[in-house]
Amino acid sequence: DGGITQSPKYLFRKEGQNVTLSCEQNLNHDAMYWYRQDPGQGLRLIYYSQIVNDFQKGDIAEGYSVSREKKESFPLTVTSAQKNPTAFYLCASSIVGGSETQYFGPGTRLLVL
Amino acid sequence: EDQVTQSPEALRLQEGESSSLNCSYTVSGLRGLFWYRQDPGKGPEFLFTLYSAGEEKEKERLKATLTKKESFLHITAPKPEDSATYLCAVLKTSYDKVIFGPGTSLSVIP
């Protein structure tokens, strides 16, 4: 089955700690995205990548970092500089130049200890 | 400023009571409008993509329509399993990011 997987489902971060969220897709999509979702708010774009070894900042990139070494993988690191990291994090992917429809993974909930 | 709004914020329906959700957008040059369903604690599930005014798409009890300024998601004879948050998003021409609305939380009561 093709799809997007995210791990872990829940992640706990201690103050001052960096944590990494995993996102893998086997849809052969070129573009991948990271969103943050807070209660009562729309999805906000953190980072996106349309090709391997290239990525762009979204609307709320401060305190986050990404890498895109493989087409299938787009991990997100939440650094200690992100002062309010508690949220639901969603990864998505899409083809480029087609319908642009984004397909989402199941999400990772990050909680601060 | 590019913006996507959804109304109502929350909607309670009796089972079988048809209604519509609204998505209004102010963007210059629409390339596509997307509807998603999101269950609590899960990722959004794709429903429809609409590209031009006058276009309609249907799936089971759901029908999405598009005009030049807004889209409607019509729910006919809803069932409790249709309870979810429905998200609308738009993609502009000459812009490679999608703008999401805040969503409408739908509850269908048996």
C-alpha cells in the first residue's frame, strides 16, 4: 500500500532538547511538506521541499530545521529555540506540476515535559 | 491579503438533516481548491479538488461546488459517521504553497 508514515505517534520533549520527527512516503511524490496544527487554528506551513537536497521556509520556520537527502524522507527537527513546541505535526506530499493535491500522514503529537 | 475563511465554525445536525459548509477565499488567481476531512487525532483525508467556477464533485453523501469567491460542501442526509472537521484549502497560481482555512467542526447526532 502506498502512503505516508510518520513516527512516533507521540513524542515528549524536555526543555533544551532537540527532537526529530520522521516522515516517509512511498508515493513517488517529489514535494513534501511539514505543517503545525494548533487547536482552533488552520494548518501552518513550517517547511517544504520540491526536490531532493533543496527546501524552503514556510510561514513559521523559526525554531525548526529539515533535511531532504532522499526523495522518500523529510525529517523535521524541533530545536530548543522553538519555545512553544506543543502541537500536532503533520507531514504531507504531492506531485509537482499536476493536481498539486497534498496527501497527509497520520501526524505526530509533540508534548513538552 | 490572501485569506481563506470557513463558516460556520461548528455545526450540529440531526441525523438526516442536510446542510452546507462554506469556504470563502480572497486570493488572486485560483489554481485549485481542496476539501479534506479530519478526524480527531488523525491526519486530514483528501476528499475533493476543484479547479474552476461551476465545477462540482460528489462522493457518497458529500457534494462540493465552486464559484469565483467561495466553495460549498453540501452534506445530504448525514449520518453520525460524517462527524469530523472539514478543512478547505486553496492553491494560487504562481505560488507553490497551499493556504488552509481554520475548518468547520461537524457533529451529527443520532
